[in-house]
Amino acid sequence: MNDSGNPDHSLSPAVTASRAKTSPPRARKSVGSLDKKRERDRRAQQNLRTKRLERIQELVQRIVMLDDKVRKYHYICDRLSRENKLLRTRQNAIRHLVASWGPEDGLFLEPSFSAEASLGDTGFLGAVPEPWPTAVISETESAAQAMMEFRRGSPEGMAFSPPELPTDPAIPRWSMTPFHDDDDAIMTDCFRLWLQRPDLVESSPESPTPLELLYGSKRNFLADVIHQALRKCPYLDPERLAVGWLCYHFIKWMICPTEAAYSRLQPWQLPVEEQLQKKHPYFIDLLWLPGLRANMINKQHQYDLADAFALFTCCAKVRWPWGKNFLEPGEDGQFRMVPEFYDTFTRIDGWGLTDELIMRYPAIVDGLDIESIRFQIA
């Protein structure tokens, strides 16, 4: 159209036809480019969301791992603090013991003087003590050598037995926990959990129910861990319940040592001197016979500990009649232990060992009354 409103015939028909042909493809090309750009943006946003979620999951897993490490290190520091306090007390006890030794003990001799030695060639009064006796020197050197071998951890040094030390009244007996080997290879993964989560052990009830030990629990962490560990041992149900009950209270005291927890232990469960003074695997503390624990600690380098432990789980028996009920329903509808069964496994003479362990490892029952601990299978 021109200015007057009439059609503009100045353009040639060829130009008009060319414009008609080129306009639609350009429009279609513009729409296709816009769709491709939108698709690229969607993929970029999806990739960004995926990377963000993966990063969040990675950080969450790292937080859980670090939290477990913090709990573990907190437990280690707490145990080392108690051990350091105990060692300081024993060091002071040794100092007092050494200071109390007099001339009659033959170790500290008063120097003797003579007129010739006092005056001598020097012309002045001098104190010249006589030389130490050769026997005292050799005895002292032998003791020092034995102590050095013990500190180096050599097999000869492992046989070194420290003397019994007087107990300092400032440190109560219930606070003295056993001296364990941190590289214990016999511990199962389930059993190791109570070392890694002392907070959950502390929050567990003071005593478990029989069904929690026999079948596990979602509310009692320690009972469930013990149940998972004992499932891998060839115990029958009476032994599984009895062992689980004794282990529960001992672990509860060992992780959270209090006077109340210590009072729940049976008298024969209390640690002997070897448990407090010599490094040993954890499982030895859970054995029922004090003499057996002492022998296994003193002679732990003379036999295969893993095999002895596996054989012990097969040979340890509660003196309870076969097939007799050891559980009964209570007034509240919950199962409880038969009082007679509880009285049996909480006595030291309520347990026995079959001949397989006694015959294969006589060293660990050395000095014990074999007939009193032998269990005869009918």
C-alpha cells in the first residue's frame, strides 16, 4: 500500500514470492532452537539437583562416621584416664613399699666406716662406704632385665608376673576395670558394638529380661548385642540365657563402672589380680571360674586363644537337668527365670566343663580341682 491507500505495485512479483517462501522456515527454525534450549536447561537443573542430593548424602554419611569416631575416642580417653589414675596410685604404693624396706630386707645396707677408711691418705675425714655385695647387684640387674623384657613385650617378658600391690583406699575396688588388649582379634563384630557405643550401653536397663537375651530386643541395645553374639556360639538355651545374663551385668559395669553396677556382679565374677595387671583379650573376663581366668591370662601365649575360646563355648555347661523348664510365666504375663535355675547358674559350682577342653588344654586348668569342675554328660 502507498501513502494514498492504494496497493503498492512498485515491488516486483519475484520479490513478493521470495518473501513468501522464506518466512515460514525461519519461524520454524526459531521455535526449534527455543525447544532445544529449554531441554538443555532442564537437563542442567536436573544434574544440579542430583549433585546437590549426592553431596548431602555424602555429608550425612561423613557426619555419622565422625560421630562414631568421637564416641569411640571419648570412651578410649575415659578408659585411659581411669587407667592412668590407677597406675599413679600403684606407683605411689610401690614408692611407699620401697621406702618401708629396712636393713633387715637385705636390699638397703648401711655403709660401714673404719678409722683407716675415714682418715686414709687424704688426711681428712671422708665417708668411704664399702662396695655393695655382689649378690645384691646381680639380683637388681636381673630384676631390671626382666622388667625391660616385660616392657618390650618379648615372650620371656610376658611370663614376668608383677607382685600383688597394696590397694589404695583412695581408689575403690569397683572403679578398677580389667586391663584389656585393644587389638583383640577374637571379638566378633556384634560384640565390638558395645565398645563403640558406650552411650547406648549406659542407657540400657540395669537388668535385661530373659526373652531379650534369648530372642533379641529393639529397645535394649546391650541385650540385643549380646543376643547377636551368642547366636554364633553353640550354646543351648539354658547356657545362652545364663551366659547372657552374666555377661550383661559384667559389661554394664565394665563400660560404666559404678558401685551399684559392681554390686550386681557375682562374687566369683570380680576381677582377679591378673585381670587388673596384665593385658588380655576381653572374652577371658567373661569366664565363670577365677582360677581359669588367671591361668588363661598367665599362659595365653602357650596355646591358640581362638581355638580355646571356641572349644570353651562347646564345653561350658550349666548343671541343669535336660528338658527341665527354666522359664515360667509371671503374674504380669511376662516370662521370668525359674528361681531354682537362677540360683544354679549364679553359683560357681553350678557350672562345669566337659572333658574335651580339659584334655586338649590341660594348662588352663592347672592347679584347679578337676573333679569339681568336670561335667559328665549322661
